[in-house]
Amino acid sequence: MLNEGWQFVVKYPAILLVAFADVLVNEFLMIDPSGINVFLGIVWSLFAFFIMTQYFYDASRGNPSWKNVLGALGARLPVLLVSTLILFVVFFAGLILLIIPGLIVMVRLGSYDYAVMFEGAGIMNSFKRSWQFTKGSFWRIFAVMFVLFIPLMVCGFIPKAQLMLTIHLIIRTFFESWWSATMLLVYYQLRKMEDERQILRPSMN
């Protein structure tokens, strides 16, 4: 899965431009980490992630078009933003109470965006769908997310000065693209497993 995600990035390198724009804008905003700049950085990162996900989705079907990507995203953006806000509130509430509930929320409900973008789900139904197709796959998803977070953790130890800043930007750019491609492939696998369960269920009854 991880290797397939990386190969996806290599096959469609144009997506790196979106990831680099996201990283660059956030670095600029964090020069003055005020409340409004942090908020703008989060919104911009979400928008960039949604663009990358939609692009990879279209590319996997042999029709990557920036016009189609922006058109499809624009139609679902309000639902995506509200759903993301709700997830963040629930996630951080879980972390405050105990770390484990927060992780469960992130893994089980974190695929809400795919339900919104590719299944046309509404705000609350997107979380329901995410909970349904991640059933029985908690540790699989957690392991993939943990490995994907390693480059981000590495970035945290790189001094942001001169040449090292360039290395930092490059690592984050590739990380964001890799994350987007790999998690989309995870979604494909989860949906396939869900379909197989539905096929088996009548025969078991």
C-alpha cells in the first residue's frame, strides 16, 4: 500500500506543485504564528489536501483534469469544511479526555472526506460511512498512518535555516503528496472489503 502510494506520486508528479504551494504558504504564515494565520494555514492545507485527493481519484480513473478537480471540489467544499470542523472538535475532545479515544476517532472517522467527495454523503452521514467501511481495519489504518507520519516527525528535527530549510520544504512536499495518494488507496481497499462483506452476508444468512 505504501509503495503503491509512492508510485502514484511518481506517476503523477504534477501534484507535487499543489503540495509545495501548501508547504510554502504555511511556512510564510508561520513567520507570524498569530491566531488568524494559524486558522488560514489550516484552511489552506485542507483545501490543498482535498485538491490532491480529488486529482489522484480522477487520475486513478485515467482522467486527471484540473478543471474537473476544482469543479468537483467546489461543489462539495462547504460540506467538507463543516465536517472537518466537527471532526477536529471531537478529536481534540478525545485527546483531552484520554489519548486513545482521540486516536480511535481519527482512525474510524477520519475517512469522512472520501465519503463526502466520492459518495456524495452529507455532513453526519459522512462520519457514519467512515465508521462503516473502517470496521475491522483499525490497526491496519493506524499502522499506515503511523508510517506516513515519520517524514513529518523527521521535519520537526530539521533546523529551518538556509539549506536545511530547503530540505525541510522538500520532505514535507513529498510527504503530503505521498500521504494523499496512499490514504486514497487505503479508502479503495476499505470499500472493496466492505463490498465483500456485503456479498458474504446473504450467503451466511
